[in-house]
Amino acid sequence: MMKTITKQFALATLVYLFLFLIDNLVELLLIQEAGEKTTLTAVKMLTVMQDGVLYTNFSGHLGIIVTYALFLFLWGFIYYRFIYKHDAFPFENLLFWR
């Protein structure tokens, strides 16, 4: 049981880091003008225009930890609710017509 929890925690963390990097990269490439943006993973990007060059500052805050904790909770809930059961059909609870 503990081995499964550790594996799922590591896998969820890797998936979150991948999504975190993709989200920030997409937002960074979409910057067209000076201003402030907040990404889906709660990173604040402040962009300033000086001498025709865009400078971008990243700032982290409590929101990053909250989104990570929420992602871990959802990952764990989905895994233990639907996948961890060793039933032949783990999504049986979703079928309302039975």
C-alpha cells in the first residue's frame, strides 16, 4: 500500500511539473505587450517594455502550492476511487442504468 502511494505521488508530481512547464511556456510565448498575467498554475508574469525589449519577471506565491495540493488531491481521488479497485470494470459506479 505504501509503495503504491509513493509511486502515485511521484507520478502525479512529474505530471504536474510537465503541465506547469507547458503552461508557463505557452503563456510566455503568447506575451505580446507589457502587463501582468497569471497562468493556470498560479505563476504571475510581469512584463515590462524598456528600449523596445520585453522583460518578463516571474513571481511565485501561495497559489502555486494550492494548485499543486489540489492537483495531488484530485489525482489521488481519481486513482483510489476508480483505478485502485481490482474490479474487472473499475468504472462500474459511473453506469447509472445498472
